[in-house]
Amino acid sequence: MSDRGRILVVDDDREIVFGTRLRLNAAGYETLEAHDGHQAVASARTDRPAAILLDVRMPRLDGLAALRELKRGAETNAIPVVMVSASMRDQQAALDSGARFFLSKPYEYDDLLAALETVLRETNFESEEPLLGVSCHAQT
């Protein structure tokens, strides 16, 4: 495993997953991938990533339903989740469901890296409140 941690990248758009994986790997993260909410929950339970980057709009099981499932599981509820969506209407629902950050698509990769670094750092403090960060949307 890399020094920076393992990140589960979840999006039904395989090109987004590929590009995100390349950028995260270049930044020193190990990556896992899933393409729907069912795969995301199964991977989180099995692989125990340090954080999850989770798209909201996906087929089969959307990101919000997957997030609620992750938060119900004893083995996955402490994994910080950064939610992403092109729809700002998803922001409050994502934060209310337990996301630590919400990023609007399209997002800058520097903003994604800042969000991941913050949630990974803050996870050690076991805070339950959504975090404020660069170009993200968090609950106030």
C-alpha cells in the first residue's frame, strides 16, 4: 500500500474513474474502483479503504443510498466519504447522509486532493461534523 492511503473511487463513468485513479496514484495514493453503489459497499467492507470518493448519480444503487448503507455498517461507518455530483440539489442530502465533503462536478483535482487530505487528517480526530475545505460545500 502507498504511504498516503487507499482511496475507493466510485463512479459509473469509467473515464472519470480512470482519470481520477491516474491523478490519485500520481499523488501517492493507492486506488480501488467501483462502478455502482453495490460494488462500492462490497469493496468498502472487504478492502477497508482510508476514504471513499463517491458519485451521487449512478445506476443500480445510487451514491446516497450507498452512503446510507456504509454509515449503517459497523465496519464501514467511520470511513470518510467525499461525495461528488454535477447537481447542487444533491449537496444537502449528501451532507445529511454523512458525507464529510461535497464537491461539485466538474471539480479541480487540486480541490479533490485537498478534500482527501483533510478528511484523512481529520479522521484521526474522529469528528462527525462535515469539514470545511477548498472549493467544497459543507454543512454549516
